[in-house]
Amino acid sequence: MRTLVAGAVLVLFAYLVQTTVVWRIWGPGIALGYLVSLPIAADINFSLSDRLRRAMRRAHAFVRFRRQPELHARLAGELLALRHDIVELDQALSAPELAAGA
């Protein structure tokens, strides 16, 4: 709990320091707009950084598969085998239900 409170205080302090710098350079109107935009920009950053991280992982996988086509073929084969096993398992589990219901 103390870590959360300390983090919130630190963020607010950083916002105030930044706003003070903007106030001194461009004046109070711009500083107020800047202060209002900071939490909005932080929210956008959180959502976009997650998307960027996922895009980077996909790009890394693409490059790896491009460099190692045998890895891609092996994993695709394993995926097909797993899908086949899941279908067989589903059929095996649903067969007793069909027999009991009839």
C-alpha cells in the first residue's frame, strides 16, 4: 500500500515540476493545458505500449520463422497433431453423453 501511495505522490510531484517548467517558459494558460493533458497522455501511453509490445513479439516471431523455416514447419505440424488430439478427445468425452441420453 505504501508503494502505491509513494508512486502516486511521485507522479504528482513530477507532473507539478513539469508544469512549473512549462509555466515559466510559456505562461499559465499553456501550463494549465499541459497539466490537463498529462493524465490523458499517460492513459494513451499505457494502452499503446501494450499494443506495441504485442506487435514487437509478432514481428520477432515473423523474423524467426523467416530465418528458420524448418522451425515453422515443425511447429505447424505439432499444431495439427494437437488439434487432431483435441478433436479425438472431444469425441471420446461426448460419446458417453450421447449414449446415456439415448
